[in-house]
Amino acid sequence: MRRVAGIIVVLLSLVATARATTVLITIEAQAPPTVSGDWSADQRNAWTGADGEPRIQFNLRTEAGDSRWGFGIRAEELQGLPPSAFSGVARDVSFSWTREAGTFRFSGTFDAGRGSGRYTFAPSPAYLSAMGGLGYRSLSAEDALRLAVLDVTTGYVRELGQAGYSSLPLDTLTRMRIHRVSAAEIRELAALGFKGLDADTLVRMRIHQATPEVVRALQQLGLGELDPEDVIRLQIHKVTPEFVRGIRDRGYTGLRADDYVRMRIHRVSLEEIDQLKALGFGGLAADELVRFRIHKVTPAFIREMRDVGFVTVTEDQLVRMRIHKVDAQFVRDARADGFAMTSPSDAVDLAIRGPRYTRARKR
């Protein structure tokens, strides 16, 4: 551990044998430990953050190699880095990056936007003290480095506490920051009826972009009482307001969230519903639409079967033909071998008697 040069002077007055003696005691103060390791950067593979500003990709590895970090930094936040680092060769450069949790100091070389070298990270004593007051005592230097990289500020921690999420485990706190769970969003969700959500649910909602705006839009569609898991599933399967309105415009009312999810899972599309209607299969129940998709009863399949003479068929017959692998080629082959194929039932019956049909074709 590094030692601070200053000393703390304490004066103690001792009274002994009617004579006051002043004793000078010196105590050497301890500074927070630092973290060091290797760094690399690549300005040529820059990317844009959520704020629309470009980031330089940085990667850190601790001395022991047991921790690795990849993140982006705005060029203007790197104090002391010469412009030549991005256009030519810059050797023996030294620059720093300061966060509330502490300061990174880098040294190394850049060549046309790519750099590497060594770094040290010194936690901020003021930050560690403030975090201790917020319930995060005994943070290590590695903890502080993680909080610095993720920009977990004391203001962010206080805001979460005011929203009802105080003294979270450190891993939970960092996950919430990674996925940008904010106190403002927590309050918005509560106003929409999603109160007292656990931290894991809040994180999952952010991962799947189940924002207050999305929740509000889904609630307005009248899908029944939605809970956070419903919203997450609707988002995962891309049940958009446009899809719901399109389904309703085609006469499907009273469906619940699960119905829409199943339709999306099996890729029921608005276009296919329209094509089925044009072929005489309008008004199919939502479950029948899903069954058609499961068994690949597509508009193309229906047209093919009509081409071989099966014009009047029921939904069940279409599904049974698919189950038993009856298609237009099957019907043509059977007819070529002398089998009468006057109805879908004939074709299915022959498909079920597969071994005898195979022997007949061999003869």
C-alpha cells in the first residue's frame, strides 16, 4: 500500500507527579490502495453511445489478469492526450481520466489511433467515504475501479435510495447501472401500476426495452391486466402495438397477451391472414391460425393442393395432409402409379398405408 507523505500530529497532555508533560505523537496516515495493469485503446473502432457521441474503445486488464474491462471514453475526457495520438505516432504519452470514484493514469504509446501501455487507478477517498455513508463500507480498490468504469456516482446511488432501492448488493447496483435503470423510470413504472418491482425485474425490463412508454402503449390496447412478465414476454416476441391493431382490424377481438405471444412465436403474419381469407379461409380462430403455422399449412400449400384437384378442403383435412406428408407431388406420384386420388381423405389414407404404397411403386 502507498503511504501519504503527511503526518497527523496529536497532542496529549499527561499529568504525572504534579507536572504536565506534553507528548508529541506522530501517526502515519494510510492512503487507499491503487490498482494497476495493462491498457489498450482503438480509436479506429470507435462507436457511438446512447447520447449520440463517439467513444474510443478502451480495454483494461488488472495486474493479476483476473479482471478485464471493455468500455468507451469520449476523447475530450482524456486529459493530456495529444491530438497526434489519433493521426500519427505518439510515444511516451501520459494522460488521465477522472471519474467521481477515482482517477485513471495512463502511460504508453499510440500509433494512428491504436494505443497500449500501463495504467494505475487511485480511488477517491472522498468517494469512498461518501459511499460508506450510503451503506457501502469497506469497498476495495477493485470495487472502486468497477464503480468508476460504470460511472456509479453517489448521486445515482442516492436517487435509487430515494426511489426505495437503498443498500443494494454491490453486484445488483452495478447491474442496474449497466442497464441504465433510473429512479425516474422506476417512478414512472410505479405510476403505471408496476410498484415494488425487485431489482432483477427492473433490469430485465430494461434489457428487453420494456420502458414506461412501451408499458403505457400496451396498456392502452386493452390486453387485460398486464404484469411485468407479460410486458417482457410481449417485448421478447415483438408484439408491437402495430401488430395488435392489425390483428384487431382483421376481426380478432378479445385476445389476451398470451394469444398474441403464441401468434408471434409461430410467425402468424397479417399478410398471411389476408392471403388465407382470399383463399376462402377467412375468420379462422386465433388457435387455428397457430395450428396452420405449426403444421405449415401455408397459402402456397393450399394453392398447390387446389392445382391437383383438391378444391374443397376443410381446415382439418389440410392439417392432416401436412401431418402425413401429403403434398402435390405425393398426389401426382400416386395417380401415376394407378391410385385414385379423388379426395384429401384418399391421399391421407394412402399415406398412412405407406409400406404397401411403397411396394406398389416398386412393382
